[in-house]
Amino acid sequence: MTGLTVETLAAGTAPITSAGNVRLGVAVLAGIAVIVLLITRLKLHAFLALTVGSLALGVFAGAPLAKTITSFTAGLGATVAGVGVLIALGAILGRLLADSGGADEIVDTILARARGRAMPWAMVLIASVIGLPLFFEVGIVLLIPVVLLVAKRGDYSLMRIGIPALAGLSVMHGLIPPHPGPLVAVDALHANLGVTLALGVVVAVPTVIIAGPLFSRYAARWVDIPAPERMIEQQRPSDAPEHRPRFGATVLTVLLPVALMLVKALVDIVVDDPENPVQRVTDVIGSPLIALLSAVLVGMVTLGRAAGFTRERISATVEKSLAPIAGILLIVGAGGGFKQTLIDVGTGQMIMDISENWAVPTLLLAWLIAVAIRLATGSATVATISAAGLVAPLAADMSTTGTALLVLAIGAGSLFFSHVNDAGFWMVKEYFGMSVGQTLKTWSVMETVISVVGLGCVLLLSLVL
């Protein structure tokens, strides 16, 4: 179905005309509006909203319903096949890290070596390492008790400690695979995952520094509140392990998939010979599936067994990790279906035709599209998926580096100004005991700083690479 225009879907006629572009543009806006209204007004689950919106898009574009259904299901299947296993493996690794006490070991070890002015930087480091294999919501649940306890015991401003931790989690979520958004964008744009990961790290470092420790100074002045007492009393779970994995082994396990994928990217750049035995080996071990699978298998020993888990306990931990991601997989899959529907009705060609007369760079255009969808839906993942589908044809003639930067531009745009239609907004508000206004002045502004600084870094890299 890929590459079909609305005319070929509807009647098999010639390529899209100017009038067809106008009609298709209206159809795309209407389809996105349907998704936005279903999510924001009717509070419909994003999976259902994306499904209905995809069908509405096809109808508005004049495509036969049967063809639209085929496009949607094909996109859903391809996305789940390409990304679903990786999300599942990431969830397993994250659960092993949490249940074994490995996350606590990382937190306690770093905090034991941080004092005074170094504490905000320590919180960024903790959040970035913990945030690599964990979904954003899980990372918040793990880190917020630590943030509150550190702020209380050390008599620190809550924002001075909390903003760096939130920045580390958010940057990982929006820019760094194996999080669902970046993975889907990599798949949709056919980007090189290793190169995207490497450039993502380059963009993430200055972004998290500016949005975290530096911005937290101003956030602490704007909102000076103590840690809420009701959230501080955290009881030790009854099933917590008696022994924790060692710090070094835990960090190495978490970073293993990142290291394997970066090695593959480096060899691809330096060797650049598919027949070279070294490159053939790194192409295998550095593939996302093998890299994450290796980390999970290693983690069962370095995390699970080190914590004293039996084989049955490890198996139960793996099983528990998969249930919570069912909703994420469905949303990501439906987003892939929406993306494929966008492509098959000819949206990509329409954007290429229109953008030829614009003085807007492709990277900035992708960022703006992601920003608009993020503001409307409140979901970074939905914004990433939809924006990737819209700009996918623009990546066809881009270099490997250019495509990777396009993924990062979309990821940065998907984080712009979280507000009342974002679940993350309410999680932060309630955990920190803030009002809506205080949350807007801290969390929402921090997300905007991440988005804008991330775009700036992407544009600077595009000038030198």
C-alpha cells in the first residue's frame, strides 16, 4: 500500500493536483482534529482515537473504506512487528532493574557521593541512567520518593532537586531509543538506529544540563515549596530483595544495549563494507533486537540472581513486566496504522509539493508539526508517531545523518509545553503537591526548554555534519 495517493486509492487516476492537495490538506486536518477531540473532549483512549481518526482520514480524503482499513491494519502490523518486541524487552529490563533493587543501588550510590551544589547534577545523572530502560511514568514512580526524601533530609528546595530529575527522565523519553517514541520515528523514517542513538546522546547532554540543573535555579525562585509530607513516608515493600545487585554490574547491564548499538554505528561509519567480517558481526550484535535481548539475558544474572531471585521469581518478574505495556503497544500500533494511512492517501507527496515553496527547513518543519500535535493531544508518543508519518517522504533523499537528526527534531517537538491534557502534568503536580499555576511555571516551562534547546542542538549539528 505504501506510496499510493488518494486518487489511486479512490479511482486509480493521475497524481494529485493543486485542488487535490487542498482537499487532502483539509482531510488531514480533519482526521487529526477527530483524534484531538476524541482524546481531549471525550477522554477516549488514544488507541481507539487513533483507530477512528485513521478511518475518518480515509473517508474525508475520498478513499474507499476497505482500502483505508487495509492501510491501517498493514501499518499497525508493521509497527508492532518492528517496534513491539523492542518495547517488550525494554519493559522486562526495566522491571528487573526495579524489582531487584538495582535502581535503588544506583540511586543510593550516587547520592552517597554527592553533596551541596553537586546534588542537582547527581539527580540528573540518576534520572538519565534510570530513565534509559524505563518508561517515563515508571521512572517518575521510582524517582519521586527519592527526590522528596533528598529535599527533606538535605533541606534543599524541592524544585532544585526535582527539576533536574524530571529533565533527565523527559529527555531520555523523547530523544533516546529504546523508548517507544524514538523507536517508532526511527522505524517510520527508516533511520539508522545506532547513528540516531549516538546523535541523540550528543543532543541530550547539553539539553538536560540546561533544562535540569541550570533551569532549576530559576524554577526554585518561582516556586519555593517544601516537599509534601504525605508523599515522604515510603514503606519498604514486603517483597523487596534482601540483597541488591552491585552498582558496577547494574550500570553495565543498563548500558549494555546502548554500548552494542553505538559500537555498530561506529563500525558502520569507519569500516563501511558490508562484506567485512567485523562489520557483519557488529551488525548482528548491535541490532536493537539482539542488543536488548542480550541485556535482558545478562540482567537475569547480574540483577535477578544477584538479588537472590529464584528461577520462578525471575520468570514471574518477566511476566509482570509485560502486562502494563499492553496499552502502550496498542497506542504505538494504532499510531503506525495512522501513519500508514497518511502515507497511502498521499499526504507525503502533498507535504513535499507544499514545502517546495516554503523557506522552512525540513528539520524545523518536522519540529513544528510535532509541537502542534503535542499541544493538541498532550501525548508525546502520539505527536512523534503522527509527525513521523507526515514527514516520512521528506526523509527519502536525506543522508543517514540527516534522517537521524529528523528523528531527533520530531522527538524534541513532541516534548513541547506539557499542560493540562498531558497525564505527566498531573502526575508531577500531585507528587510535588503543586497548584496548576505552579506546575505550569516549573514542569511545563522545563518541557518547553527541553524542546527548544533540543531543536537548537539538532540544527547546529545539521550545520556541521
